[in-house]
Amino acid sequence: MTRWRLTSPVVKLTENDVELACLQVLSIKRYWYAKLHAGTFKTADGLRWLKGVPKGTPDYTVHHGRHRGFLLEVKRPGGRLSPDQEVQIAMIRRQFGLPIAVVKSVEELAAWLAEHERSP
């Protein structure tokens, strides 16, 4: 007689998985967000080039009617900031004093938001 063993599949969360979950939490909490695209892009008609935000800028700008705005950088679980991101985030914090959340999970974002929403 053959015995079967059920094993759960190994599920590795991607940065896209974490990003989607974080954006859902922001929507539920009535935050407005916009993706910040880094780099240079050619228009669909091929006639012009558009310049995005500087390389290393966080992924999203996030705003709320009652709470201070912030920038959001999402990484996959175990992911790390690139050297460009480390430099750009440090510069934004130093020059502009903007809060920046760097999160690797939706739970990490929820904890960050709880603290951020208590701030003046």
C-alpha cells in the first residue's frame, strides 16, 4: 500500500505581492497614492522623451486628508535597498524632512502607519 504525504507548496512572496497588499491597506485607510516612475521614457508616439523621478526615489507618494504625507518604498521579504535608493532616501530625509516608509510586508506597513498616524 502506498502512503501519500501531503506537503504544502513553498510560497515565496514577490515584491509585487507585498506591494499589492500594501496598496490595499492604504486604500482601506483612505490614503491616496501615486506611483513614482524613475528613469527616462519614450512617449508612445516615439517623438518625445519624458524624465521621471531620480533613480533611487521611493516607489510611491502617499497622502491623506488628516495625516501627514509620506513616501513609500516596498521591498520583497528579505529584500534590501540598492545603493542608489539608500543615497536618494537619505538625501530626501535630510533636505526635505519627509517621512519615508521602507517596508517588506503589509504588517510592517500597518505598524509604521499606526505610529505615523499618532504623529502631529
